[in-house]
Amino acid sequence: DSVMNALFALDVTPGMGIVVVRDTQIVYMKGFGYADIEAKRPFTPQTEFYIASTTKSFTGLATALLDKKGTFKLDAPLHQYLPALKLQAPMDADSITIRSLLTHTHGIGGGPVAIRLAYSGEYKDDAELLRLLEMHTAAKSGRAYSYTNLGYNVATLAMDKVTKKFWKDVLAQEIFTPLGMKNTSAYVSKFKREDLATPYGITLAGWTARPYGKTDANMQSAGGLITTLRDMGTWLEANINNGRLNGRQVLPASAFEEAHKNYVQLATNVRGGKQIGYGLGWEIFTFGNDTVLIHGGGFPGFATSMSFIPSRHIGVAVFANNDWIGGGFVDVAAQEAYRVLTDGMFPAYPMEQIPVLVTRLRGQIKSELEKRAARSQVLPFPLDAYAGTYENPAMGHLRIEVVNGKLEAKFGAAWSPIEVYDATKNQLRIELFGQGEIVNVEMKNGKAASLSFGGNEYRRTD
């Protein structure tokens, strides 16, 4: 309590929750602050929370379980399950295995599939996604480890084909139901909005609620689960004990062992430790003498840290409903929990530096927000000249609307306020994908004819 209260007192997030598991039981579980400030709804162990990329550990285990059953083989080539898929040269679906997709060593570069699945949710079905996948170019890094969502997206397109079920239902059948995770789902529609943690951003006025940003359509296999602290405690216990829960072997130990193996050799200093590899949905780290399996998750308004130390049989998960400051805070909170649990044997984060770092980060954020606020918001054309629908054949449709005298962008389920970046150049600024992007506007006959950002052009359709 003293550690978590001290951290939360730094006001790095409106609300947070933590669950700690040792051996076969939850030993600490608590919420702090608010799941919703306006409604004064407290953050509790029952608060339903979107965990973003932490989803990968569940998807990874599901594939391992199917592999053990012989249903969906990790070392099978992608072409075996998706024979009609034609990737751009030099990529070859015969040389890309399901395991390489799940360990970020597949070599498929960026493109529309990951954007449509994670943000807009604009697609009809798996067949359309496979057609869009053919637009992806090869990754510049080749087959070297390169962390993205895409490998998980492609792997579950193949899984859907084999199982004749949607991946969301496969996870429920193979994992959530057997483990008794009754408040975990990949369907937003199964939850009441008033029970979900509200995502928050930061403005000069303080914490500001963001639109939820997630629907069933953009809950995807690399980042598409909602759960609670209590259910996350169950998940950690299952991983710590290789599928054993409440004294019973619920899921096969061999599948967990498969998911926890290191398939990529790395040596990257990050998070105060060293990442030495990647399993099936788990980053593998060393901190001092300890090997730790970790995965984080981030999305506008959400941050998650989930990890466990196999040799010590302890695990920690931390949720925060702000990603700007909360994104780093969840890792610090987890590391402090490990320090307490190991009586100081786990490397301590220099706590005296935390207030200094928070103050510095707040100063940087305030400076950035003030700089943006100081820009002229008077555009060279009336706001109605920018409103309309714009389309990119690969990426989909972008809608610009005038709302209460300001411009807003809607990209399927994704939303962003629009600021003027440089009025003299007719440039806008949006944050559809979690980071700011400059939008160049081309005008014709007094109306915006096209918008360009992120290397893509969107042409007006109305």
C-alpha cells in the first residue's frame, strides 16, 4: 500500500489498478483513483479494462494449444492455410510460418491491414483483409525481429480459416472458459459502457476523457481484449504454474512451455533491464539475475504492464487509464512490486528519481500543449471547405466534420480533434493513431480536394 499510494500520489493517471500473484493465489489486488472522473466511479478489481497489446500473450497461447491438438501447426507455412494468398516479391507465403508471424520475424511490412484492424475497423470480412494484405510491401528490415501487430493479425486470419471460427471465439473456447475468466472478452459489445474504464488524455485544463475508440470491429488479435484485475490474476496464475489452476491441470503444460520459449535472440537495453528475446506473445527480459516474461499494452487512454518471474513464481499486472504519463508508470509500479515481493533482491527502480522524471515529463507535455495552443487556428478557407469524406483505396475512408465550430476527423472507429498546424501552408494536425501527424491539404475551387498524411493520399468523394 505505501509503495502504490506513493506512486499514485504523483498524479500520473486518473485511475490505476494492480494485481499481484504469488504461487497459486492473488496476494494483493487494489484499484486507485477513478475509472471515470465525471461519474466519480472508482477504479476497482472489477473495473473492465482494455489491455491493448497484452492480448498477444493470449493469442500466442491459443495457437500453442491448437498446435498441441494438431489443429493448427506453428511450423506450418502460411501458404498451407491460405493457399490463395499472393504476397509481393520477395515475400513468399511458403517460407513464412505461423511461428514467424507470432515472433515478429515474418518480413511483411506495413500497410492497410494493421490500420484497419487496430484503428478504423473498416473491413467487410477476412477475404477483404487478405486482398488488402497483398498490398503490403516487404519489411525494410527483412526477416529480422521487428515488433508490429501485423504478424498476429495474419496468423489469426489463417486460424479463422482452419477452425472455421472467429479468433475471438477461439480464445473464449480454448482459454477464457476453461480458466473461468468470466469477465474477459474480445467483444466490446458484451460489456456495459458504464462498467468500462474511461480512457483519458491530457490537456492544459487537466485530465480529459477521450472517446472509447474501440468497437467489436477494431478489437484485433494483437490488441483486442477487455478484462479485469481479478481475471488477470487468474491469467498470471495459469502462466506461473503452466496451466495448473486451483490444484488442477486445466490446460496442458506443454502449450505454456511452448509459449514461454525464446525464439528470437536479442540484446536490447530497455525498461531498466535487457530484452533477450521473444516467445509467443511474451517479451523475455533479464533484470539482474532474474528472467522475466513481460508484455505491455498501449492505446490512446490506456496502458498495461503484465509480467511474471518463472523462477520466483510471482507475477504482476498494472492498468492505468492514461497512456501519456501512465505508459511509463505501469512498468515502474510493476518493478517496485517485484522489489517489495523479493525483499529488495529484485533490482530497484531509483524511486527518488520518479518525482523528478514526472515533473520533467509534465513540463515537456505542458510545453508541447502550449506551443500547439499558440498556433493560429484561423484557416485560409471556411471550415465547411474542409468538411467531407475522403478515400484512399488501401486505407479506407476519412470523414472530416464541423462540430461546435471546430473540425474533427473520423476514421471508422478512430476519432481525433483537428488542430491547425500551419495556417500559412494550409496544414492540419490529427492524432488518429496515437501520435500527431501533419495533414497537407490540396484545395480546388475553394474546397479541399485531397488530404495527405502518413505517406497516403485521401481524395474527396463527396
